[in-house]
Amino acid sequence: MNPLISFFMVSSALAGILITVSFWLPQVSPNSEKLSPYECGFDPLGSARLPFSMRFFLVAILFLLFDLEIALLLPIPWGGQLPNPTQTLIWTASILVLLTLGLAYEWIKGGLEWAE
């Protein structure tokens, strides 16, 4: 049998088994807490015009910033194959130092404190 056809047959069978089990396995017991909408830490039943803390959005922006800078470190294993791997090491160290300094700055300024 062709290995490609056998691969598709096994993966289709596994997918079918997982789909079938996912209908039988969960225990459905809805209650008022599960059925209520969740609005990212805000009370969904209150007024929509209440002031909210900007720290929530600051933490979200910090997460995106650090997440994107970490994505810059992904090509490092392939950078070792370049003719000059020390340059890759220098750039990697500079990104890590920049991340560490930014985290220390936010920590000192209290930007990571959730309670006001």
C-alpha cells in the first residue's frame, strides 16, 4: 500500500475517532455562571458607561510588545549556520538586554501592578 494513502487513512480514522469521542465525553451541565457572558473582567450586567482601569490595556499592550520581540529571537538556531555567528550572538544579546531593561522599567514604574 502506498505510504501516502495509508497516512491519510490513519489520520482520517484518528480524526473520526476524536470527533466521535468529543460528543460523548463532555458532561454538559449548564448553570447560570456558565451561561452568563464574560466581558474580560468587566461586569456584563452593569452600565456600559462606567470608567475602567487603563492598566488592563497596558498589560495587554505589554504582552503584545514582549511577544513580538520574542518572535525576533526565533531565527537564532538558523543564525548559527551563517558565516559570522558572533554577529547573530550580538544581536540576540542586544534583544534580550532590551527586553530585560523594558521589563525592569515597567516593574519599577509599577506598570505590572494590577491593584491600584
